Amino acid sequence: MLTATQAIIMILAVAFGTMITRFTPFLLFPETKEPPKMITYLGNVLPPAMMGLLVMYCLKNVSIIETPHGVPDLIAIAGITILHKWKSNVLLSIGGGTIIYMLLIHLC
Amino acid sequence: MASKTRKKEFSRAFRAAFPHTIPVLTGFLVLGMAYGILMQTKGYGALWAMLMSAIAFCGSMQFVAITLLTVAFNPLQAFLLSIMVNARHLFYGISMLDKYKGLGKVRVFLIYTLCDETFSIASSVAPPEDINRKYFFFFISLLDYLYWQAGTLLGSLLGSFITFDTTGLDFVLTALFVVLFLEQMKKKENYAAGVIGILGTLLSRVLFGADNLVIPAMIIILVILIAGRKQLDRTIESKEEQVC
């Protein structure tokens, strides 16, 4: 167990590291200046790419070898995709997918 | 009079922003509570959990930091680890340079609280035309931030009383990312980048394992996006030409 001062220093160290990653792009490319074309391009293509990364990141601990072989995750994601293509309602797709997933892991 | 219209604009922006954050409300309450409970079991009560959530506000890194708080005091390690775990935020910033342009002082708060979930929503959703853009983004960020604080507080205070099984409820955040991914895919020019994001991360997961996948995945994605710029950028430009 750390002392109170040490714990506060640790919190500040974690916060400082995090804020460097959040602020650096905005400090490197201030809004008063036009950013390089490459950066504007990356700003356009990174959102879909990062959304793909986040989806896969959430599934990183899913094992294909061990039961349930990622089946609940796959079925839930398929359900979300179908619901979303059909109704295009964000909350319905998310809620429906989560219910499918919870039913699968609790009942199976 | 002026303050009255401002108030009206404020509440209209709130009503436009709130529905987008409901999945985050669910996910952050569950995960924030898990965080509060874990901190409690390691001897850090509500005050400490709240301090970390309020000042650092960095989800997964807060869970990593629980371990760091129970071993030898090493702030430099915590600092460096926090940069590595959170490196993906660098790409969020690059993506939001344009959207967060010209928003005045509130911009500092938006950048400070730019977590995965807020980025996903703010980058995928455009504020309705009749809604003040600044207030809209402000409420998305503020609400997500407050949900995390509320979850942390509830977890540290009530953790031991909670008996119902919430296993699997945190899937709501996976579902959020899946839906926002699908929203991005509605634009044809986003197809290639989305597939690159999925396959690049999958490759990184296979090569580097579940615990070290983010930074290699970011590098793989970045290299492919830069190498493929001619193809990917052209689709965007030719779209604009068609419009003209």
C-alpha cells in the first residue's frame, strides 16, 4: 500500500501520460494553421479504421479454441448487423445485441 | 433576452446529444462500478477511486493502474505505461482536428475527456443542423464523463451490496462500437479504411497476443493507410468532383 502522497503522485502520473496522448495532435496542429495534407487525409480515414480497431479490441480475449468458441459474440454481432440493416435505429441495435449476448451466456 | 435564447439552445443541444450517450450510460455504469469495487478490494476507498476517475479518466488504463497502486511506488513506470496503453488517443486527436475546430474554450474540456466512447460518437454523429455544434459536442463529452464518475462512486459505495449478476452487460460497449462501425460503413469511401482497421487489428492480435495488440495494430493500420493513400484519397476526391 502506498502513502497518500505517493498515491496522489501516481494518479497524476497516469493522468499526465493520458493527457499527452490526448493533447499532442491538437498542440502539433493548432487550429489557426492549416495542417499538412497527409494529416487531413488521415483525419478522414482514421475514424472508420479506428472503429474497426475498437470492435476487434473488445473481442481480443475471445478464444476460438476454448468453449464457447466466441459463438455468443458472433451471434450477437450478427444480430446487431441484421437489426441495424433492417431498422437503422442505433439504440435498438445496441440494446437488442446486448440482450442476445446476455441471454446466450446466461442460458447456455 | 440573450441569456434566455442561450438557455434554450443549451437545452435543445442537451436533448439532441443525450440519446446518443445512452449506451455509454449503461456501459460506464457497469464498468465504472466494477472499477470502484476493485479499488475497494485493494484498499482504496471511494475518495481514491473518484480522484483517479475524475483526474485521469482513462477507462482501461485505470484498471491497469490498480495493480500499479498496490506494488512499489514507481510513477515513471505509471507515466510511460499510461502513454503506451493510451497511444490510440493520438489517432482520435488527428481525426477530431477538424470537427473540434473553432469551439473556443470548451475545446480544452473536449480534448481532456476524449475517450474511446466519446470519440466514437463524436466522429460518427453529425450534430443536427439547427443545433449549436459547440453545445452538442460539449454535452456528449460531459455526459460520458459524468456516467464514468457516477459508476465509480456507486461501485465504491455499494459494491458489496450488489447481488444481481451483471456478467455480459458490458457487451453494450462492444455493441456500441459495432453499430458505430456500421454507421461509418454507410459511406462507400469508408469501406476500405474500415476493413483495414479490422484486418490490421486481427493480424496484430495473432502476431502479438491479446495484451500487446494496440500499438502494433496502430502501426500496421497507419502504414497501410499511408501506403494506400493514392487509392483511398482518390475515391474521396473523385466523389467531390462528381458533386461539382
